[in-house]
Amino acid sequence: MAESDAEKTEAPSERKIEQFREEGRVAQSRELLAGIGLAAGGAALLLTAGMFGEAFHDIFDALRLNLSDAELTTSDVHLIVASVYLNVGPPLLLVLTAGTFTSAFAGLLLNNFNLAPGALEPKWERVDPLTNFRQQFFSAVPWVQLAKSLMVGGLVAWAAWSAVAEHIEAIPVLASLGQRAQAAYLVVLVTGFLQRVIPVALAIGVADYGWQWWRLQQDMRMSKEEVKKEHKEQEGDPKIKGKRRQIQRQIAMGQMLNRVKEADVVVVNPTHYAVALRYRREDGRAPVVVARGLDLIALKIRAEAARHDVAIIENRPLARGLYARAKLGLPIPAEFYGAVAQLLAIVYRRRTMARGNQRPR
């Protein structure tokens, strides 16, 4: 059974956040982007208001000249359409471009320029009718979208009416004004409309983005089981890791025991500690620890030394000291030079005596 949201009490991990980003599941608000695009387009419209005024003046002149003729030919219609395109097209394109590109750039900026190729991958959930039915009728999302749509629609209606209401008494007089005065008055109406609608649109967009961000944080939250599962996937199953470490220790022990045959002497205490030492005068350094162990490992070192005729000498203080201070594979500390030298002298003397007894008489 799927875990409920009440069970998701843990903050999302970096891996979970990155997974959401790769799938394109980030906080995004169409209302905020629309408000930003409207603000940019409105600013461009006000900057190009003079261009629009001149354009409409030229269009009206072209219409008056052509419509004054007795007959309106196809070429006249073409000239009128061309005049509209040439005069209105450039400022209109500037306004649309400013709004579109500013909105697109704001969207990329809010998403940290995350293109999310994973969002383009086909998924059954997107076309599953049952899932879509639940999302449409049994979740808060469609109701929130409806509320936002009604709010935006009411905002536009209010802005349009309030902008016109301030000048409604002057509208009947517009017919008696010249074209430039009419264009200037139209700029005043559009400016009043934009001054009202843009701040409220941005406020709605910011509130919607905050709502989308909060919903995303709730969706990314994890249950304790999910955290444990992710930890296991990243770090590995503790049982498997323990088994792996055990195998590694066994391999390391086998290699260490294999080096006991290279030792010159094994210092013991007598069964709890065992330290195997190798000394080569040509190396120019102190004796090196080739094996060391405690209890069971110490017994294995002793058995391996006996199998290869390596001398075993009992010296409890020295065995304890070497086990505590000396490191495997490194020379012994200087404080043990004297005691180890005495042991090596005993070993070499025994070897000499053994070779003498083996000579034929």
C-alpha cells in the first residue's frame, strides 16, 4: 500500500531533489511568468507609443485617400494592408518580442536553467485516464486553477473598467478630436489599464509561485523507510558490507600469514601476542614487522612460523610493546632497537650452531 503524505515526515535528500529536477518537476507558475511578460510588454508598449501613434495616423491617411475614390480596387486593398503591416508591424513585433523573451528568460532563471530532458520522456501516468480523473475531480489542483482563472479574469475586467470609467465622460468628445489627439487619448487609457493590471498580476504570480513551491516541497518529502532505502542504495546493505569487509580481512590475513616465512624471528607472549620480524642488513633500515596478531591470529602466526622453521622466542614485555607500538609493514620504533637486536643475535647464534652440527665429520 502506498505511503500517505502523513508518513512523509523527513526532509528531501539531495538525491531526491536532483531526481525531481531531472524529471522537470520544479516550482513553476504560469501566472508569474504571464505577469512578468505583461510587465515587459507593457513597458515596451509605452516606449513605442509614439511609433504606434504615427503608424495609426499614416494608416488613417491611407484609408481616407483610398476610400475617397469612387471605386476601391484590389490594388488599393493591397496598399492598405501593406500600410498596416509596415507601420504597425515593427512596434507590435517589439512589444511581443519583449514580453515573450522576458517571460521565457524568467522561466529559465526560476528553474536555474534546468532544461530537464527527463520531462520529455513518455510516461503512462500522463495518459492514464484513471489517474487524470482523480487529479481532475479528487484533488485540490483543479479548484486552485479555477480560482486563479477567475481571479485573473476578474482582474482584467476590473482594470479595463476602471481605466475607462475615469474618462467615460470624455469618450463622446473623441469623435470631434483629431487623429493625433485620439491616439494620445488612447495611450492614456492603455497606460491606466497597465498601471492597474500589472502590479496585481505580479502579486498573483508571486503568490502562485509560493504555492507551487510549497506543494513541491511537500511532494519531495520522504518517509523514514524511503530514507533508509536510499541510504542502503548509496552506502550499500550493512550485511553485504560486513561480508565484504570479512572477505577483505581474510585476504589480508592470508597475505600476512604468507609473509611469516620471510621473518627471522617471532616474538610471543606466549600465546596471546605474536609479532614476526624480518631484518635485512642490505636494506639499511631497522627490522620490519611482517605479521602481528592477537589470540587466534597469534596462534596462526606461531603455527606458520613453526611450519617454516622460523625462530619463536618468548619475551612477554617485548611482544606486548611491539604489538602496541609497531605497525604492520613498517620498521619497529627506535625504543625497541636494543631488545630486538639481542633477540636477533640469539637467532643468528642458533643458526650458526645448527649449521655447525650439520657438517659431516
